[in-house]
Amino acid sequence: MSSDKTVSRRDFLKISAAAGFSINLIRCRKNSRKPNLLFIWTDEQRADTMKVYGNSKIEAPNLNKLASESIIFKNAYVTQPVCTPSRATVMTGLWSHQNGCTENNIPLPENIPCFPEILNDPDYRTAYMGKWHLGDEIFVQHGFHGWESIEDGYVRYYREGRDKSTRSCYHQFLLEKGYQPDSERGIFSRGLASKLPLEHCKPKFLELKAIDFLKQYQKDPFILYLKF
């Protein structure tokens, strides 16, 4: 490409997706299967907490194993250091001033498509699991078929018409395990969730839901966002 041409972030997202698909489709030509796409996000994790970036004290065997089998980017930067804007940019391929999410707790406009909507391939089964932080936290939206929510602290930011008495999937999970909400608003606080036994904590809940999804759609192409 000549130096006088530029590519927008949105075009880059489309080109990258197409390139990735082309490479994987060549590999999968024998069975004509479309490639699966699994996105694993960890929230509030600095790069230097991983062995691949030089930390030998923190034990994260699964992430270290994944890194050993992956391409490692040592000079990668986010477009925004704030949660909602950063998530919106990654999900849409647009700068914050283009997608409207310039600060935390601004809902991503319904007319701004996320990756599943941009791809627009009916063959794919899609699911989003974990923290969303882009508005209407616990409600299925933006081209996803499945939705496993874990956060109930963003009720006041729901759009008009949303049922604010509805609770997250994780809330229902804890009720089934016999726990009772500890906050005045009738929800489980993050403080309580962080002190639960491993088998009842948010990461384990997401792990179980992800395994169920992978088993259910093991014969279908899928797009799964897993956000711990």
C-alpha cells in the first residue's frame, strides 16, 4: 500500500477478519468448516503480571500455556485507558468519538454494530459471557444469540423501557446455590462474590457456561466472547 493511503479502524477490522478467515479456511478446506472464534478477555490485568512478559512470581499456568502457543504482541496499545470506551472500540472497530462511548457508563448506540453484526454470517452461533459495560448490561443485544451476564451494578444506566428488577445470570446462579443478596438494592456485591468458594465465583461460573456452549455447538462454527 502506498504511503498516501490510509485505512480506517473499521476497514482494518473487516480486512483483518477476512484475512484471518482466509488463512483458516485454507487450513480447513478439507472439511469445509468455517473457523471458530474465541475471544478471552481478562479485566484489569497488567501485561507485566504474566510470565511471557517477565513476571516469574505470579502463577497463571493456563494463561502461560496459551501464551506459549500464541503470537505475543509486545508493543500493543489500547485506544482508551477507560473501561467503557476501550471495550466499545474493540467491539466496533471505531474510535470513541465515532461510536459515542467517550467515558464510562455511556450505552453503546443500538445502531453501531459490533463484530457479529459486522460479520453478519447466519452460520455462526454467537455468545457473549461476562462483563459488558456498554449499556443494558444483562440483556441480549448487538447480534449475539447467547448472553451470560455477571454484573448487577449498572442498573441505573439501563435504557428506558428495560426492566430494572431483572437480575443477572450469575445472580440466579448464586440464588440456586443458597446464597442471599447482601446489598440494600437486593443484589450480590462484588465484595461478597470475590470471597466465595472457587466453585461459586464468577470465573468458575463463566467457565462452566463456556464449556456448555462449546459442547452444544461443537459441530457448528461459533463466535464466543468470554470476559472474566
